[in-house]
Amino acid sequence: MNDFIIEKIDTYPLFYKLKEPYGDANGPKKFRECFLIRITTRSGLVGWGECVDWLPALQLSFEKRITPYLVGQTVTDRELIIRQVQGWHQRAASGISMALTDILAQAAGLSICELWGGAHQGVIPVYASFQSYTDSPQWMDTSLQRIDKAVDEGFTLLKIKVGARPFKEDRVHVERVQGAYGDRIQLAIDGNQSYDVGAAKQWFQLLQEWDNFLWFEEPIPTDRVHDYAMLRTLSPIPLAGGENVVDATKFIPLLRQSALDIIQPDVMHHKGIDAFRTTLAMGREFGMRCSPHTYDGALSRLYAIFAQACLAPWSKMQGDSIEPVEWDVMENPFTSLLSLKPERGQVTVPTGRGIGVEIDEEKIRAHLWDGSLY
Ligand code: MG
């Protein structure tokens, strides 16, 4: 068991200032951040994980508390370790769970999917996810240009934002996207919880006009479970949500009241990769579709793809049996920290030992956070 004793933790806080801010109904984003950890065992096995939070908070948590605790622990005590760290910093626990899972898979000579019992799917669809707004009055033209590029690259599933501008303006955006690409794509719209019931219902007439809408994401705050259940009976297209819900138990009210058609958990907002998989499995038990939310970095998205590959299909329909995972197509250097790339809107699930792909350490060094507050 000595082989599994944790010897070293390296942390890599990464920061990137965007050339031009972009955003959603929550406002513009001026930067992207990513926090990677590397756990090394006494025998030289290495596992990587990713966490999300304000970088100074994560860095201090690791330095003062988590790293001193982890060194000397045994990787095979994964559940106990994660439970301990959850009590200090839930989001750090998620990254640690990835790194420990990676190490165990490598030690067993298995891919992550093999460790989890095998993949149902070797290929996972991904959808191009846009932050549609900029501060410019020409934001809609910029959005259309970005969509044009993604469609050119082979994406057929797209998600755009609504809810930051008046309904009439957002409607023109949706109509322009549908007019230009509607015959080639399927489209989701995401309100980021910006409406109330009345404002959300304004969309329903328009949503009936095309048959290629994927879903309406978070039109209203996710804790309005009754309102969601009512909207779901009225909405002409599926309702989706739950990217900030932190574990399976918090999904229960939404599941029990059939308030959504599609749940969208995020690996890094959960208490770990195992907790995330529990949520997906529970979604299936309640007969819901599961389309994981991912936003920050490439590694957490890869874990979402592994989990999706190991999830039983929701449907027997050929070609439509597994739900897509979100793929950030905005300016973000952390998207390419892994060599994994979609082709024609699909990702081939890596089958090598552990995560099965290399992490670009040169790129990590190029984007290390300089320690200044932001
Ligand atoms: Mg969303």
C-alpha cells in the first residue's frame, strides 16, 4: 500500500484576461480562470484534478490546510479523503476526487471508463456553447459571426444566451440565428435565471415556430420548483437546468415534482466526481435526460464526458440516445489544455490508461496567475 501514499501536491492557478469581455444575463466576463492540481504518490503515479473558485481562496485553502492534510494520506482511502476535504472546501474536493480517480485507474492499468464499469458510448456529442453578449451595440453581428465559425467547424448543436436584453431584441437574435442556420442546426436558449414566469412565457409562441429547438435553459431561478413544474406543462420545448445545484439530494425536489425535462449538473459544482455520477444516475432513475454543464476548463469537461459515456442511454432511438455535453467555444486558452478536440460536433472518448490524454504543461506555465488580486 506504500505505493499509494500521497507524497506531493502541486497547484496551478491559471488566469487569462480576455481581449474583449463577453457574457450572459449575469453580465460580462473580463477574464477566465482555472485551478489545476497534480497529486503525486510515493511510487511516482500522477493524477490531475481541476477546481473552480476565486483563485486566492483556492490557493490559500490548499497551502494552509488541504495540502498539509493530503500529504501522507493513502489514495485508496479516496472516499474518506474527499469527505474530509468537503467539509473545508467543497469545490476543492471535486478536483481532488478527479486526481485520485485518475491515479487509481492508472494503477489498475485501466481507463477512467473501465474503472467505472465500462462505456456505453465511445463517442459523445457536444454542443457549441456561446456567451452571446458583448458591450457593443453590434453584439448580435458578433454573435452571428461566432456561430458561423462554429457551424463551419462542424457543430450542429448550439446554445445561445437570452435574458440580458429586452425580449424584443433577444427575439431578433434568435430569429436571425434560425433564419441563417435553422436548417442545419439544433438550438438551445439559456436565460441564466433572468425571468419570472410571465416573462418566460413570452417565449413560448416563438418556440413553437421551429422544430429544431433543443431546450429552454433556466428561464427562472432554479429554486422556484412549483413554477418550473407549471412552466413545463406549458412550454412547447423541454426545460433544462441545475448547473449550480451541488448534489443529488438538492436535485430531489426538481426530480420529484417533474419540474424539468433535462438536468444539467456540473462536475465542479458538485462534491466530487462520484457525487456527480450519483446525480446523473438519479436523473435516469426519475426518467430525466442529463446534459452536463461545463464551463471552466478542459479537464472537468473531460470528466463530464467520461461520466456521460458510462451513463445508460435515455432512449432507444438511433443517433439520439445520449445527451450532449457542453463545449465552450468562446475565447478561452484553457479549452486546449488537453489535446481532446471535437470533430463534427462529437468527441471520441479517450481509452488510454487514466484520463488517456496528455496535459499541455507548457500552456499551463504560460498562463500561471501572477498572484495579484482581481
Ligand atoms: Mg446555463
